[in-house]
Amino acid sequence: MVTLGKRAILHVDMDAFYAAVEERENPALRGKPVVVGSEPKEGRGRGVVATANYAARRYGIGSAMPISEAWRRCPSAVYIRPRMRLYAEVSRGVRDIFERFTDLIEPISIDEAFLDVTASRRLYGDGPEIAKRIKSAIRSEERLTASIGCAASKFIAKIASDLDKPDGLVVVEEGREAEFLDPLPIGRLWGAGPKALERFRRLRCATIGDAASLERDVLVRTFGESMGDRFHRLSRGLDERPVVPDHVRKSLGKESTFGEDVADRKVVERTLLDLTEKVAASLRRKHMAGVTITLKLRWEGFETVTRRRTLKEPVNTTERIWPVARELLRAADRPRLKVRLVGVTLSGLDRVESGQSDLFREGSNVDGRVAEAVDTLAERFGSGTVTRAALLPDGEKDAPDDDPEPHESGGN
Ligand code: DCP
Ligand code: MG
């Protein structure tokens, strides 16, 4: 039997993030050195490198290097200006993947987060298994790679994620922390900046193991009570810090990638309706409603668009979300292309008291009552029990139900 450790913490860090996104968006870049930063003008450009892909790193190019220096090392690299909105969008998509596995997510930067998956293990398998699932979802849904460290603490998970980049998965089992840490260079110790490293050098500490073999007193005398104590504990692999979720959930969405690209728009709309129902139900369960509806559509060939509309007030029912999502879909769509992925996200989220959300307050109560009935049925019999025939595209209606709401027809 597999014994589960006390905690399962993942540290996820995307590989060569900005550059990898650029490569994904433009297949012509593949295999070439790519540098994301300000464009060099004949080697004299100012500014620094944000990141370089792994091909460019072979020339010694890396983050924070002056762009002129990068140019000197590899003038033939492709130089690209950062597109922050695009990267932020991808970052949100990656976060959506995390959210399938846990609510305990602590983002550290645009491409890096801690996840506490301790409680998720009952549902999804142990820490390494969850890490594999996350990597594979990121690969198939975002066409990107991530490196993950899996351990019983944040400190160890963070170091581990960096040791086998790119596309790495490094697992440190509980009880084997010392074995893992001891040979690592002392610079890997969290909080050890240039000044501290100089003091460690004078203490003849080259590795974390060297520091771990020192008495606590020695470290406290050298670094002061708080730093000394921290180095003492970390070097021995002791780190109880919790993953602190950022809590304010900014958006809630679901998307679906088709097994095979789909030409039939009825299928696309049916899928979008299904996703809409799930998002709406999930919002209601969390007592939330969102004011902005975003549609995401990806065609064959991976080209992707998002279209959003902000309503006058937050909504959390299929009846309110679906007509907008469908309209956005129809307006954005290029019917000659097959569809690879469709998704819907609600953002601008607000808490609503149960039973009296805006929707319930306003005019007719029908929307809210329908939603409640759907939730009750779904809880009892599983989601998908109630099919909203009137909302489906023409000719796709299932057996009529006794939904009291006078829906608009599903046609144009
Ligand atoms: N970044 C930046 N300036 C820096 C460091 C990073 O603009 N000095 C940006 C670009 C990176 C992103 O942040 O793509 C993530 O930073 P990482 O340190 O995780 O670097 P990468 O993801 O690019 O590479 P790695 O595979 O080493 O994680
Ligand atoms: Mg990274």
C-alpha cells in the first residue's frame, strides 16, 4: 500500500515562458533561438532580455541580460517584443487547469505557483500523479511545457521544480529531504543573497549539507536570530510554511478540447451550452456571479480568439449567460474552419448571498427558481440530468421538459 505523506506541495514553473508562448503562436519560430525583449537596433538597442528559449540559452543568453549583449552573442536569433496581454491570458488558462485539482493555489509570478494538493489526493492520486496530470493538461490544452517539483514543503518543491528543466518532474519523498538537499550548492538556500553567501564561504559551507551540519548557534551568531534560525531549519529541510491561496478568485471558466476538430456548429454550440451550464452551476455553488462573459474559440491550426462582453450586472444562470456566449461565438466564428476548442469564462466576480442574487432579486424570479431546481436535480442525479431543450440549436432538441421559463428559441 502506498503511504501518503503529511503534505503534498507542488511548485509549478512554466518553461521559458514568454518565448514558449511565442513559439506556440508562430510555428515558424520552432527550433530557432528566440529572445523576448526590446528589439536591438543593430546591436545598440537598450533594454534587457525578458527571457530566451532554450535554443538561445545555448548562446549564453538569459533573462536580465542587456539586449545588446544578447545581440552580440547571437545576432541571428529572432527578437520579439513582449506581448504581456497574451502571456497573462495563457497564465489564466494554466491557472484554470490548477483549479481542477485544488483551491489552494498561491501564484508567485505570471508563470509560477505553489499548489497544496494534500486533500486532492483522495480524488486524483498522489502528488506525483497529480503533477503528471497537470503537466499533461498543460501540454495538450496550452501546447506548453511546465516543470514541477513535488515534495512535502514549499522550499523543497521550489528547488525540485528547477532541477530538471525543461519539462521536468522531480519528486522528493518525505523523509528523503536531507539526501536531496545535502549535495546542492549553498546558493540554492532560500534567502541566501550575495552577502550571506560570502559569510557561508567564510564558514566553509559550499553545500546545503555543509550548512545543515552546523550548530544552530553558529548560524544565529553569523546571521542573526531570524536569518540564522531560518537557514538552520531550511538546510535541514524543515519548512512548514503553508500555501497561502490568493483567494480572490478573479474568474471562473470551463473549456473543452474536442477529440477531433469539429466542423458541425451544432456540436460546438451543444458543447458550449454544456460548459455554460457547468460554469453557472459552479458559480451558484460558490455563491458568486460574474459581470463579464468571455468566449474562447480555437480553430484547427491552433489560432485562438477570445471575445468578451460586460453586462450591466453580475449573472450566474445559464439563461443569462448562454444567449451572450452563443452570440459571441457566432460573431467570432469562421465557419469554414473546424473548431478545436471552445470555452466560456465569467469574470468580474462578486459574492452574492444565496437566494438573493441580482437575478433572484430582479423582476421575475423564474430564472433563479429554474437554476435552483437544476442544482437540486444535479446534486441528486448528477449534472446533465436536466437538458434545456429550448436552449439547444434547432434540430438538436431532446425530449421536451417542463421548464417553465419562456426561453427564446435556439435558432437565429
Ligand atoms: N521575466 C522577465 N525578466 C526577468 C525574469 C523573467 O521579464 N528578469 C519574465 C519572462 C519569463 C517569465 O518572466 O518568461 C518567467 O520567468 P522565469 O524565471 O520562470 O523564466 P522562464 O519561464 O522564461 O524560463 P525557465 O524555463 O527557466 O523557467
Ligand atoms: Mg519559468
